[in-house]
Amino acid sequence: MVIVGNGALGLFLADELIERRAGSVVVVGPGGRETGASQAAGAMLGCFGETTTESLRTEASRKRFELGVAAHDRWPAVLRRLEEFSTTGAPLQVATASHVVLNSVGADLDTVNFEAMLGALDEYGKPWAELDPRDIPGYRPRTESRALRAVHLPEEGAVDARGVLGALERRIEAAGGVLVDALVQRLRGDNGTVTGVELADGHVIEAGKVVVAAGARSEALVRTMLEDFSMVPTIPGLGFAMIAKRTGGEPFRSVVRTPNRGFACGLHVVPAPHGREYYGATNRLVDHVSGVTWMADVRFLAQYAMQQLDEQVARHEVERWLAGNRPVTLDGFPLIGWLPSSGLYLMTGTYRDGFHCAPLLAVHVANELQGEAGLIDPMFGPMRRPIETRTIEWSIDEYVQHNLAAWFETGAEAAPQMTTAQIADYYRVMAHQFYDTIGIDYALGPDVLWYAQGSLLGARRVARYLHSSQGRNGSRPVPAAAGRANR
């Protein structure tokens, strides 16, 4: 069996298959994982810290959220299994808890997502406690950016993403798995059956089953064999983070983060081994997979880490810049399951949840590869049409909320007499014009709408897919769960 992709999904799957003695397992991917999401991840184990108003609003969103809840319970055993293979000289778990802070730098989106997080914690019976933000170790923001509220989540920590990937590789090789440092150029098949993969240097690895777990590159790879397949599009979500050495002040001992805000997962810091700290992360949907970092994102992350987390960050020594591309599907839901070609399986579209959910998804995919029942809902299969969770008006309202959050967090300025309502109206008009011009009736999430509204290539791609998919056979879209998505 060949697994294309050596990020968290591919490596955890390989480890699970080898544990089951499922035959020979070959993992193919560039050793440096350039542009991949896993190598740039902060690896917060924070399904509740990521909660938004959308997380539990519809049936489909709740099922996706509960993947993270179920995955969270697997991490203690995962870490015990991997520790002996670590080469970092430090524990793989870098934090055992999180603090979520609510400050006034963003907009109303921060507040409603903060309240949604508390509601979800109570609904699922998870522990949390409110505390004075000044009692959070390491948290020393500038006065005007100080938190108004803060909560302690004692069960949501973080792991060293790069340490976990390295330990997985050592464990796989020790158990007889094969890691190939190469880029897969195309899939190979015969009469509708996959037969292997062709590498960039022309070499071919034959296999009766191929799992494509190549993140944001997965769709392009699948289309080398299934060119006419109507697949929910995947858009690269370019993120930037940095690892810095603390040079003074009290270190962070937990994850400290804001709620999800402004098209992204919120500003956060994660303790890293040997006196380092991970600061992240930005999110920018782009036309093509990229390894570059935008100057605006460097400025954003550095400035707001100093302002909102710890003024001492200004003196930190940045040792590593990280850029990765998250696989973001058009509807925001994963694509996991068998493809039309016999023996070909897809495992992607996990957006920001891939690293956290990887141990659970590995068991699910291994089950399906061995003909057993899976663990996740089949609604997330790649043969589906896009899942529907919102109306157009709901989509526009979300878009406005996210833009306002980004506006105020980045310190954007308007004429002194211009009100917040007028700024909101500006973004609302833009969104209405986009939907009127592109002529689609599928409601996009705020990040995808932002991308398509700002990219001619993106708008054309979204419109082409949605127009061509109308009338095609496939699993019906998931409705808005008894009207809860209607507005």
C-alpha cells in the first residue's frame, strides 16, 4: 500500500496500518514537507477552544465538531506510544492546558464565539473556570489590549508538532515501514483501477491501494487520474507562524489564545521545547499552494503578539519562520473515503483540525481499507455534493462580522465621522454584489466568500464548479438541520 503525503494524516495512518500488520506500507512525501500544513502547525489539542457560533448550529457542523471531541480522548495513549521514539530531548506534550482570553481588540465576533465556547463546554460536560487574566503565567499584554475576561481549560493543551512527526517517522521505520523522500507527480492506473504512483523523477511505485493524503495538493493529484470527477474543490489556506527564543520575562506555561476571529483561528502562543515559543497563526486562502510569507502577515503576527500577548515578545529572537497550506474545502468539511477508481482512497479537507484529528481518522481509514466499518459519518465522503449549512443572507452576515473583526484587530482607520454600521454596510454591499454577479445559490462560508470575492480566479473556479455540479447525481446536500441554519 502507498500513502501519498507524510504529514500528520499520512504518518498516523501508516502507523495504524503497521500496528495492525496490514502488509507493506510505503509513505511518499518530501522530507522537508515544504508548504505542508503539518510542519507549520501549532498543534493545539483544543477542540473547545476552537468553538464558534457555527460549531453546533447544524447537524453537519456538530458531527464535524464531535470528530475533534472523540480525537481528543486518543491523544494520551498516542503520546505514551511515541515518547520513546522522540529525539527532541523534551516531552512531546508542550502544554497541558489552555487559557482563552477575550479582549476588546477584535469585534463582536470575539464575544459571541467566546460565549459559544462556554456553552459547548457546559453542553459536553467539560471543565472550565473563569479567572483573572492577570493570573495567567506569561500573559502581559499592553494595557490597551488587556483581556476583559479569561477562562482556564485544564484539558486542552498542545503537542510539539515537529517532534510528533519525527517520532512517528522513527516508529514507522523501526516497525518495517518505508519512507520515500520524493514528490508524487501523478497517479497511475489501468481500466479504472489504481496501480501505483509515479514520482517526479519518473520512478514508479506499484501498489494495489493508494491513499492520497497530500493536504492542499490532494485534489490536483487525484485529477491526474480522475480528470472529469466532480469533486468538491479544495483551496489552499496559507498560514504563517514563527518560533522564537524567549530572552526575558516570564515564559508562557500554557496555550494562550483568543477565540476564533476574523477569518482565522485567533491569535495564539504555544510553549515549545527548550525555552522557545510558537506564535501563530494567520490564514489567507490563495489560488495556488505557496511557501512564501506575505509581509502583511509578518507585520500582523509580530505586532499583535507584542500588543495582545506579551510586550516582551519584541525582544524575542525569531529562529524559524513557518508557512503551510491548510486544505480548505468549498463547504468547509473533510473529504474522506473511497474514490471512483478501484483501490483509490482520499483523506484530506481537514482545514485546521487535521493534526488534532489525525489519530482518530487513522483508525477510521484503516478500518475502511480493511473492509471494516468506519468511525465517522459517510456524509464527509468525496463522492458528495457540497454540504449546505447556511442561507445566502446568513453567509453575508457572517462575512460582515468577520470583516469587522479583521478591521478592528488590524487597526484599520476610516474617516472619524464614519460609524461601525457604515463600515458594515460597505462589506454587506460588496457581498451582495458578489452573489448577484457570480449567479450562485450556494451560500459560502466567510473565508471562502472573502477569497472568491477578492480573486478573479477563485470566483471563476467556485462558479464553474457550482454551475457544473447542478443536476449531477450524488449524495444529497446535508440540509440545515431542522431549520437552524435559516435566517
